Amino acid sequence: MNALVTGGGGFLGSAIVRQLVERGDRVRVFGRQRYAALKPLGVEFAVGDIRYPDAIIDACNDIDCVFHVAGIAGLGGSWERYFETNTLGTQHVIDGCREHFVPRLVYTSSPSVVFTAGDQCGIDESQPYPERFLAHYPHTKALAEQLVLQANGRDDLVTCAIRPHLIWGPGDRQLVPRLWDRARRGRLRRVGGGANLVDTVYIDNAAEAHLLAADRLTLPDTPPAGRAYFISQGAPVRCWEWIDQLLAIADLPPVKRSISLAAAWRIGWAMEKLWSLMRLSSDPPMTRFLAAQLAHSHYFDITAAREELGYEPRVDTAEGMRRLAESVGG
């Protein structure tokens, strides 16, 4: 297979690239630079900005499957910042697939596209998009996901979306390092009662789900074509117990201080207003979306992924934590 991976230099993108190379696929990586860590793998690079169509459309030439992983995450910044990359960038990828007759497109989405700011316990893919979003990231990702799924079956393009939740493991430069940094600075607070359950997914499992989807994309009227899939470890964890375990890997103490959801929600609302007024692009320390994510349960039924993709989380959570600790010398 000739594969194009957008965002191939990122945490998930590079894991997908490595798994493709390991099984003998030819890989082209689209990103803003040629990533030194990927050069030994013998991949091809296509350099460009996904916000502008020409480079990404050209990169789709002579490709059998596009893994569209590139995107911008976060909770701060303007609507335009997220929309141009996450939504318009995705449309540019679809345009490239159509222009060069790429038969398959696997899109990296997020479970946050259906987050309702309340508990979501064992929900499946029938959960609708919310009428109101609490942040630009999930909103623009939801719009992009809809573009991808609506493109299924048009111009001989077959598509699907993968929704991995809280990806972690060795090589992570976002989730776990940010937790450690906040803990070291004394800025980590438990939000809510601390008993909420959440799904997570180990990096290798998240990457493999994308390859499984690509291999099963054949006809536009059969699964997984035109479908979205939740991906996780298959068993939720208690959010704050898991965070304490991550802190222990870095020899940091467990979270002791807490704040109620109501208080965190009010603080988040005030910070959102301040960041918007000051036109800051950094992430606020708290937002309404973050408060709700940290206090509520959100875990998913992955039956569809198991039955239609053949997905199983081959690296269990205990083994993943061992590998993460080993990677940081713990």
C-alpha cells in the first residue's frame, strides 16, 4: 500500500507511520517540516501547511490510502485558528483524494465531537453530535468528521473516522508531560468528587486501529465505510486514580487538593472570557469544557470497532504503564 499520513511527525501520526513501515508499506509524510526522527525509516516527505490546498492536494498523488491525522488541539485561541486547520484542512484532504482518485481515507477524529458536558457511560456511535459545543476544538473536529463521512461513496472514495480517547504512552509530548508540569508547579486540582470513570487508549492500540480500518475499507456500502468508531483500552479507569499513577511514574505525589465542578465551571467561564478579550492563543488553565471533562464520566462501547474492524487493545493498560515508566527511566 502507498500511504500518506498527514501530521506524521506528531505523537499518533508517527506511531501510524512506524506501524506502516514495519509491515512493508510505502509511506509519505505530510507536515510542516521533514522530521528527523522519521528519516531513518526511509519515508518520503511532503512539506506544506494543511490550511492551504495546493501542497496537500499534490501530496495525494499516487496514494492508495490517506491517514488524515493532522489537526490542532487545545482550548485557547480563536475560532478561525481551529476552523482553518481542523475543518478547512480536512476539506483540502478530501479534495486531494478526489483529484488524484485516492480510494481510501481514514480520518482521526475524537470522542469529544459528541461530548455533552455531562456523564456519558458506555455510549456507542449512535450518540448524536451536541447542539452546543463548549470549545472550538470539538466543534471543528465534528464538522470535519461530518465532511469525511459525507464524502464516503463519492468519486469512488471510501471513508471512515476513528475516535481514540486520551491517547498516552512513550513519546507523548502533550497529555502526560502537561500533567507532570502542572503537578510540579502545584497547579493540579482534582475537579469534582474524583470517582468519575474515563476511557483511555495506549498509543500502539490507537495506531493499529487506523491500520485495521484502512485494510477493511473496500466498498462504500459496507462497514467500516461511512462510519465512525470509538477506540479505547476496552475498560474505563477512575480518572483521578489513573492520574495519580501517571504522577507516580515521575516520582510526584498524588493529587491532594480539589475543587468542585461548579467552582471550576465558573472559573473556566471567566478565563474563557478573559482569554477572548485579550485574544490569547495559549490554553487557559481552566475552561468549562476542561472542567466537565475532568469531573464527569465518559467512556464508550467499542463493540462496533471489535466486530467491524477486528480491533482489540493488544497492549493492556498495565503493560502500557510499564512501558511508559521504562521510557522515562522509572
